[in-house]
Amino acid sequence: MNGPGGGTPPRRLVVLRHAKSAWPDGVPDHERPLAPRGLRDAPAAGRALAEAGCVPDLALCSTAARARGTWELAAAEWHTPAPVRFDPRLYGADVHELLEVVHETPAEVGTLLLVGHNPGLEELVLDLAGDGPADALDEVRLKFPTSAIAVLTWYGPGWRSLTPGTALLTSMTVPRGGKPQEG
């Protein structure tokens, strides 16, 4: 598939909000671990990405424990996990800060996974999506819950050309793991 501007293949930004986290007493926000539901949902997110053909060439992940845990459990579902960069700037980042980090991505990366936090991720998806299925856009506007995955597709020579309104929101899913096993 070639882009409208001269044969460039599409690029994909896959945005994954960390899985459900726990709130243990006395644990700083940055160090909060995944809750039992998060431990089930993160692998489901990895499977969903594999099934959709969205295993990344590179992942950028917040340094927060819940984001790192989400990354580790999701990536464990793939035959060959992508290289990952843990970036402290992604923790609590707003749209401008998130885009700064994304813009540093090497041009050879075709699919980039961004693992982080709300409200920044939800705002980033809405800011970048110039178009997309109305139901997917409405779903993001309504709520971008834990483990949500948004896939944005766009054409450009490099990641610096990804700017507000230039991407198509191609999908929005919220994978969930099964109920815990009894016994």
C-alpha cells in the first residue's frame, strides 16, 4: 500500500494505556503495580496486538511500574518482542510532551507502540486523529480505559511529520483477560 504523496508505506502509532493498577497504601504513584485485573488484561492486550498484526518495530514505555508491567506482559505474548525504550518523560506527559518523544523515533520504524497514561494518551489520540470511524472516535471521547488500544495510521517521511489532524484512527479496542480461575 502506498501513500498518497509518493509511494511511502503507511506508518502506525499504536497507543496502549497501561493495564489496571493497584493502589497499595504507602506506595508512591510511580511505583504502583498492576492489579489482578491488570495482570489478566495486559497479556490480552498483547494477544490483541498480535492478532491485529500490530506488533511494533519499537516500543516507547513510561518508567512507571504499571506501564512497565503492562509492556512486559503484553510483549511476552509475541514470538519476538520488539525493542523497548523506557522513557521517564512519558510519565504524566501531556500531548506536546508525548509528541516530542514520538518525533525522536528513527525513520526506519514503521509501527511504534506507545505505552503510557491518561489523560495524555487519550488527548494525543484525539489530537492526532483527523479522521476515522465515528464510533471509534466517539469511544475514545467517551473513555480511554485501562488496557485500551488505539491504532493511528498516517503517511509521512518520518515521525516528525506526525502532527495534529494528520492520522486516521483505524481502530479502538479494549482487550480484557478472562475471569480468574477458581481452585
